[in-house]
Amino acid sequence: MRWMRNPGLLPALVAGWIALALLTPEASGDVGESLARARTFLDGLPPGQREIASVGISAPDRARWSYLPGARPGLRIADLDADGRRRLDEFLTTALGTEGMARANRIRLTEPVEERGGQVLIGPDEFRIRFFGLAEDGPPPAWSWRFEGHHLSLHQTIVGDEVVSATPIFLGSVVRNDGGGEPLGREDARAEEILRSLSEEDRVKAMDPRRMPGDLRTAMLPEDRWSFEGGVPLVKSGEDGRRLADAIVKDLLTMHSAQAAEPLREAWAGTPSSDITFAWCGSRDRSLPHQWRLVSPMIIVEFSHSGGDVEHGHLVLRTRSGEFPNRAVQAWRDVPTDP
């Protein structure tokens, strides 16, 4: 069953959310401040909700993520009262920064209110927050959080005072244009410019020879199941191509606070263009179904039209061997116990 929204309302809502986020005082993104905001949010919840929102660091779902519609653990934001919603917004604005928070809200608002069967709902309020490692009082040696729903998955893992993992970063949209532009258009347009900057010979080499898949090549798969074919070194696109690729990665890293994203920014900036591969699949015209990716030794960025539907886009930034690290669990094991 589907409830259609007023199509003229979405642009106004998007603009309102973005304006609200930008009016919020810029958070430092400091891990200590994020922890304090998380504690404030959790402390304000009634016991039943707190038990859903906060579990131990060893909870099996800590390392699971999904951008598909379906049941998922965590506290549903639709179940929060006004104070709880405000405290959650304060935490997310601190952890993500104002730009990240504004874009996350924009993605949420592209979601139509739908019942997908089996009591699976999607919609702007069908997103869930989950904390790991904050179920006990006192400073945690490590903790983590995930904010997720259909077409949005964001998480951070913190050990001590350092964000040690902030990927995957996943954004999706079921509309190509939400009335205020393209939710995924900045990155996609820049990738098309990279393709155009190549010589015809290199454009042919950049094409993945396989048929365009129904989803991302990385999807929600572990690294050992990623499959990349085709592509050319980014250096073939010259300085303009590198500038465009840098802008793509920079845009995605603004989904997290400056402090959380800094290690990834440094890793990307330190990678020479000769070690980055650019690949394309499908139509060379981005108004038609297509897919592209940037693959470096550490960071992979991938875009795809899901199911060949040009209205339905998926965009992800992933890292090799760094997602949901076990060192968070080990940090708890290393805590001395009282004799």
C-alpha cells in the first residue's frame, strides 16, 4: 500500500530541513562532544526505548548494515517524542556536522511513505538509531553508532578519542529530482565530466565489459566478493579529472564531521592518480541508466542506477579492511577488571 505525498510539498520540506541544519550552530565534531550528546539522548529515553537504542559493543548487528527496505534493529525515530527527536538531532548534527545532517535529512525526505508487505514500512520517519558500547555507565573504551533506513546508512566506530571507522557511507534516492535538484547529482555529474575528459580510446578502456548489474558491484558484500573489471588510471583524465574526483570524495566525506572524516581525506589526498582507477558501465549519457566507480588502494566510490531505473540511484563510499573494526571489541576486553 502506498500513500502519495503532495509533490509540491517536498521541495519546501527539503529547503526547510537544510535551512534548519544550517542555522544550527556548527558543532565541533569532537568525539567527547559526540559522546556527551549520545549520553544525553539515551538518558532522556524511557527504559523500554533505551534498551532498544543501546546495546553492548559485542552485539551481533554492530557489523551489519543494509540500505534495503526491511526490518532492522534500533530505535525508530517515529517513536520518539519531541524532546527525544530534538536530542537525536543534536547528536547527529554533532557527529555528522551541519552539512552531513542536512544531506541526511534530504535523503530521508525523498522516501515515499509505503508499506512493502510483511509490516515493512519505509518513509521519512522509518529510520533507526542504534548505539553500541554505551549500555554501561562510565567512559567507554570503545563505542559505535549507526543511523540507518532505506537508502541511508551511516555509522562511526570510536576507540578512545579517535573515530577509527566511518564507512560505509551510503546514500540513495528513488527520485532523480526532488524539486530542489538531484539528491545524488553532484557526484554523478562530476563522474560524467571525468568520462568526457578522457580520449575516445581511454573512454573505451574505461568501460566495464560486463552487462550493467542491477545494483552496485560492492553492494553490501564483504571486500573479498567485490568484482571490478575494466577501467583506466585516473591520471589519464589529467588535472581536471583529479580535481573532479577529489570533489566527489570530498562531498561524500562531508557526511561526517571534519574530525571523523580527516583520516579518509588524508588517505585519498595522499594517493597518486596513477593508483586510482576510473570505470564506467552502461550508457555514456548520464540521463540514461549507467554505473561508475573510483577505486583506490583504500577508498572505493561507486554509483549505480538500481535495476536500470534512471530515477533510482545508489551511491556509496567504502574502505578496504576498515569497516566495523574488531578493535572496538578488543578495547573492551583489554579493560582491567577489579580483583
